[in-house]
Amino acid sequence: MSDSAVESSPTIRMTRAEFRATAYLAGVSGLRMLGLFIVLPVLALYAASLPGGSDPAMIGFAIGAYGLAQAVLQIPFGWASDRVGRKPAIAFGLVVFAAGSFVAAWAPDIGWLAAGRTLQGAGAVSAAVMALAADLTRDEVRTRAMAMIGITIGATFAVSLVAGPVLGSAIGVPGIFVLTGLLAIAAIAVVQFGVPDADAGARGHGGGGERVALRRVLADPQLLRLDFGIFALHAILMALFVQVPFALRDAGIAPSRHWMVYLPVLVVSVGVVLPLFRSVDRPGRGKTVLAGAIAALVASMLILAAARSSLATIVAGLAVFFCAFNLLEA
């Protein structure tokens, strides 16, 4: 088939090289999220067992330090990838992430645990991974490439909530940190040898125009509203996992069996939310659906606040929360 025929085809397929590069980069991105998600169900209980873990504020910081470092360093890593290349920036970020994982595994007290989590998050390569995926795919298939990466992140979240308590029981939280560190080292090899190099001409070159564009993005009122929504949603998620593991334990569920609560809750939430995805795209329905999701998010917090040690109420609150969270996140 001629090039012109391919270009005019209504359905343009990803080439084998595009699919392979996207699959590898989805794996790297999923690994980054694994470092955040897999310890969520077990980190609060583990942090409370360390010296200094009696302070709830320090437990919260140990959990949230990862995301805070990510937020601060995403733009610097993106700029670095424009200048030194995508793959060197990603490899350096993965080294930092692995170092943080090993520090967190060794941590003798909660202060060192928070330091390890901060170092983990400092390997903020997500923007560079997305940029490399954009460099390696054509405009016509880029949405599919980004969707593959997004699906991997979502799947990582679901798997982590189930696998975290199981692995925590089998190898302990330090073992989970060692595992994520080793996976990060393996991911460096995947990036270096499995992902092709991007054309240098595809990268940005900085300059005054880039700074003006960044200021315009940071001041855009619609983006600021979106940024605040994402911040609030993820802040609620982190706060939830500071308290829910303790609530489940107090309700009589051993930490190694917390996955038996998270798994059915996630399955139910996906079943409820999937039909709503189509409604969001219908004219005049999007705001109604999203407003309903926000109302459900508020309702879930009220249910959990009233739950105390009632397992049924905790499960109901989590089910409502994850229905709202999955819809808003998507």
C-alpha cells in the first residue's frame, strides 16, 4: 500500500515500533506509580510501628512526601529532558527513585522513612516519559499511546491495593521497598535498550517563548480550576490511606487481609463507573455527571467519618469513594 493510501486511511494503526515503545514506556510509568500505590494500604500501619511513628502528622508526611516531591520536580525534569535528552533524564530519575526505595527499606525511624519517600518522589520522570512517548508516535496515534499509558497507571492502582497487603504480609514493607527499587533498576535497562531514541529535532529547545508559554499555562483560570480539582482529589486519597488501614484493623480485619475489602470495592466501583464514562461525553451531561461524582465524594467522606469501627459502614463508604474517585480521575 502506498504512503498516500496509508495517510488517507480512516483507521491508522500504530506501527510495531510505536506499539513496542509505548508498551515499554507504559511499563516504566506504571512502575513509577507502583512506588506510590503499592505501599498505600500498608504504609500507615508500618510507619506507626517505627520510632517516632506515634505522631499522626509524621505518618501523613511519610505518605505524602512522595507526591510533594513529584509535584515540585516535574517541570525541572521536563526541562532537563529537553536539553540532555529524554532517555538520560528518565534513567537519572529512575536511579533517584531506586535510591529512595532502598533508603525507605533501611529506614530505622519515621524521619528516615519520610526522607526515603521524598527521594523516591524526586525521581519525577512522568513528564519525560510522556514527552518521549509523544516523540516516538505520530499525531494520528498519539491519543492511543497516551491511553495505553493511562490504562497501565489505572491497572497499577487497582493491583497495588490488592497486592500491597499480601506482599506486606509475605516480605514486609521494607521488602516491598527493595522490590520496587530493583524493578526501577530493571526499568533503566528497558529504557536504554528496549525504547528507541527520539529524533533530537522532536525535542523543545527552550528560550524566551517557552518561558512565556509556561507563565500563560500557570495563569490560565480554567487550568487552575482543573489543577485544584486534581490536587483536592489526590489529597483526599492520601488522607484516606492515613486512616482507613487503622479503621479496618480496629474493625477486626488483619492487615494481611485488607485486600479482601479493597478488591470487591474496586470491582463494584468499576462496574458502576464504566457506564457513566459514556454519559460524560454527551452534550449537556458532562457537568451533571461530574457534579454528581463530587457529591458522591463528599457523601463518602461523611459515611466514613460516621463509620467508627463498623466494617459494613467502612466498606460502604469506600465503595462510594472509589466510584467517585475513578470517575473524577478518568
